[in-house]
Amino acid sequence: MSSSEVTEAAGATAEVDTSAAGSVRIEHVTHRYGRGGEEFTAVGPVDLSVPAGEFLVLVGASGCGKSTLLRLIAGFERPTRGAVRVSGAEPRPGEAAGVVFQTPRLFPWRTVRGNIDLALRYAGVSRAQWPGRRAQLLARVGLEGTERRRVWEISGGQQQRVAIARALAAENPLLLLDEPFAALDALTRERLQEDVRRVTRRTGRTAVFVTHSADEAVFLGSRIVVLTKSPGTVALDLPIPLPRDDVDAEELRGSREFAELRAQVSHAVKAAAAA
Amino acid sequence: MSTTPSLAKPAAPADAPPPGRRPPRHRVRTRVRHVALPLGSLLLFLVLWQALAASHTWSETLVPPPAKVWDAFVDVSTTHDGVRGYNGTTLIEHLGISLRRIAFGAGLGIAAGVVFGLLMGTVGWLRSLFEPWITFLRTLPPLAYFSLLIIWLGIDEEPKVTLLAVAAFPPVAVSTTTAVAAVPKSLVEAARALGASRWDTVRDVVVPSALPETLTGIRLAVGVAYSSLVAAELVNGLPGIGGMVKDAANYNNTPVVLVGIIAIGVSGLVIDGLLLRLERVAVPWRGRT
Ligand SMILES: Nc1ncnc2c1ncn2[C@@H]1O[C@H](COP(=O)(O)OP(=O)(O)OP(=O)(O)O)[C@@H](O)[C@H]1O
Ligand SMILES: [Mg+2]
């Protein structure tokens, strides 16, 4: 568990501390790919401020620039216009945030354990602490006992969980997840959603999570942002007033508020895509 | 055990034995196929050879009978009438000396190839700079530059080892360059997202992801070095298996020439087999990136 438990950002706080660890600020950001006549505007202009501890879910039609937005926050791209700030500074890969990509992107020449250990080494964890931290990370994603497996021998869901464990190793105060569960079956997906919800809540991290599913968005998010179709801009910015503490997942999913919010998001996504 | 191939899983018949153990009849049949077939063809070859030699179509100098070659093999392998092997060195020693040259030469060439490959694969302009030269070098038959090496380096070990190094270098450089340039960008990004430095990325992503291709290049390189062996030992090659072949050829000693050729071929087969096994053990992730 993170030594620096960040308290959940109180939605009521008037002033958002934009230099707090894990906070994200996107200021008038536009991003274009290519140059000259081949230019293509992928996102923007977008203004977003994500206080530390928030679980922000990005939803929008395919190609509206969700991944691009995450890549900007991770520091893999620099905005064509505007500025991105993570924890008050310009983001750089490996410093700004832990990233879970759409595909697991595990290193096939390493075992499950080797993948985690590499992340621990890059995070600057001393070697003596690896076994303990590794066990902790694997337990957190429910993968005890798979340490010695080759990463191509385990199932797709297990691979994605290794990727999540790996992204958690550095204990970045910010976690970026790009449709991490898109390719999974419903059962595994729900389990992992609960995992992610629990992990971020317990460690108080900020999360930006991309999905196509309104259901997933409402279940995970403390706030949902719906993007318009390409180039993506903010179409709807919706706080989710559902309880964030330990709640029964089944009960939450079955509640009337949940159904209403899901319908609202679903409707907004369709409207934004049609506009 | 090594001859048991990994056959595509046979459709299990209804009364199949528990999985893990192959039906005995099937196992016997594959064993037969993989041992008896090569042995049978070898035997047939020997018979045809014997028949050809016995027919005296060509003189014995041109086509010596198998028994003569066998005698030559025994001669060069042992001390007989006070003469040790061929020219004072036994066959196995000739082979050992040549293998050492190959190890040194190909080793140097392979090391240089890996370094150049890494550099050329990562730095675009280095690739543009060196690639034409390497392609040029690759198309040259080793004999073409051997004379030059003799002029420059004399007739001792240096030109031989250099020739083998120059022959082994291009395949490794080319395969490593291609593999490094084709490193999955997604994995490099994943490493960087975890906080890897530039050097970390090279060591932990670029090198392992290029390794399968590089190993294939190394296998090719050893093959090229092997086939350049006789050329490398053309001048002052004794002791050395290639030198032995060359020397025996000067005296029309066809049996010893054949013994040398067979020794080179068989040792080449063994080494290739070992490299192939190394490849399988060292890069089990081949094809899984
Ligand atoms: N490297 C690139 N070069 C050029 N255009 C790109 C590049 N990456 C993305 N684009 C374009 O930018 C737009 C936004 O892409 P992005 O991947 O951010 O979409 P997305 O919202 O994540 O879509 P999806 O839901 O399908 O993953 C798309 O139209 C895409 O074609
Ligand atoms: Mg995407």
C-alpha cells in the first residue's frame, strides 16, 4: 500500500490545488498529428482540471481522441497548443504516471515475476524489498502463485492484471488506464473493475480511465467526462455522487441511481457522437 | 530422446492411452522415420559409392573406394609406422586447431556485428552510412579479399582469423540491425512508462527483443565462417583441417581430402545442431512479441 495515503479529494473544496501530487491540469489543449497538408486535429480545445484523488472516466466515440489525451497526460506527446500539467509540472514518461495500455504490453522474455521486478527496479525500489513488494502487488490483483509463469502462458485477463500490477509498482500518485478491460469477458471484466476500484480507493490515487462502456464508467468514476466526436472536446462533465467506500458491487450495480446515471451517460455519448 | 520430434498432436483414437504418453506404435514409427531413414540413405550412398568405385569407370585417384577412405581416416587419426596423423598432427588436432580459428575469428566478427547492429538499428544515419559497405562486403567471396589480407597481415594466424571475422561479420550486423530497428515501439513505450532510462530500454527491451534474430544471424555467420575455412587455410594452413585438405590435394591424395571434407561437414552439422538447440533454450519467447 502507498505510504503516502492521499485523502480522497473532497468535491466540495472550492479551490483545486493544481500542484498536488497526482493532480492533472489540461489548459486549452489542442493536439494535431502530422504536419503540412496532412495535418489532423485529434483533440481540442480541451480544458480539464482533475484534483488529486479523483477517478475520472473519459467516454466518447471511437477516434475522438481519448487515447491521445492519455498520451498527452503521460508525456508521450506534447500538445500542439496549450499546456498539460501533472502534479504541477510538465509530464514526462515514467515520472508523471503509471500507465496501463489498451493491450498488456508485457515483456515476453520475462516471467510474470520478471515483469514486476523490472517495474520495481525502474521505480528505484531496493532489491532487498522486491520479494515483499512483488508479493503485495500480485496479491492486490489476485495473481498469487503465478510468479514463475511465462507471460504468454497465462490468460489475457491475467496478463492485463500483471500489467496493472506493473503500473502500480512505482506508486505514482496518478494512474492512466486506456480501455484496459476492453478485450475481456464480462465476468473477468467485472472482477477487475472491482479490483481497480478497490486499489485506487485504498491508495487514494488519482485515476484517468478510458472506456466505451457507460456501465463501466458509472461503476468506476467519481466523475465522468464525455467527449464529442473527433476532434474531441468536453461535451459533458458529470460528477457521480455514488458511494465510493466499500460497497457491495452487486448492490451498487443493481441500484436505481446507478441505472439512471448509466442511462444519462449512455444518452450523452450517443448525442455527442451524433452532433 | 533428441531424435523424438515434436510432432503435431495426433488426433487421439478412441482407445488412446492417457495424455502425456504417446501411443507406443506411433512412437516407434516416428523413431524409425527419424533414425532409420537417414541411416538407410547413408547406407545406400555407401553402396552406390562402392559400386561406382568397383566399376572402375574412373581411376582410383578420382573415386577411391570407401574402404580406402576409411583407411585414410584411421591413418590420419592415429600414429602408424612412426608417423603421427597427417603431417605430424592427428585429424582431431587438425580439427581442433581449425575450430579454435573459427571460434576466434567468428567470435570477433559476431561481436563486431552485434555492436554495429545495435548502433545501426538505433541511429538512422549510422545505418545509412554503413549499410552499403556491409552489403558490399557480404557479396564478396572470402577468397576475393584473402590475397589482400595476406599482403597486409602476412601468412600466420592473423589473415586467417581476420578472414573468418570478416566473413562472419555481415550476417550478424544485418540481422541485428533489422531486428533492432523493428523493436516493438509499444514495448519501448511500456518500459519508458515504468520509468526506464534510455540505457535501461536498450538493455531490457531492445537487446532481448532483437536476440532471436541475432541468434539466427550468428548461426548464419558460423555457417559462412565454416564454409570459408578451406579458403582461410589455403596459405600456410597446416596444421588445420582446411590446410590438410589443401595439402592432400596437392599430392592427389583423394582419400585424405575426402576425410577432411567429411570431418568439416560432420563437425559443421554438430555445431549447427548445438546452435539451434541454444537458440531454442535461450529465446523461448521467439515469435511471441
Ligand atoms: N500517431 C498518429 N498519427 C496520426 N493520427 C493519429 C495518430 N494517433 C491517432 N491518430 C488519429 O487521431 C484520432 C484520435 O485517435 P485516438 O487514438 O486518440 O482515439 P480514441 O478516442 O482513443 O479511439 P478509440 O476509442 O478507437 O481507441 C483518430 O482519428 C486517429 O486516427
Ligand atoms: Mg484509444
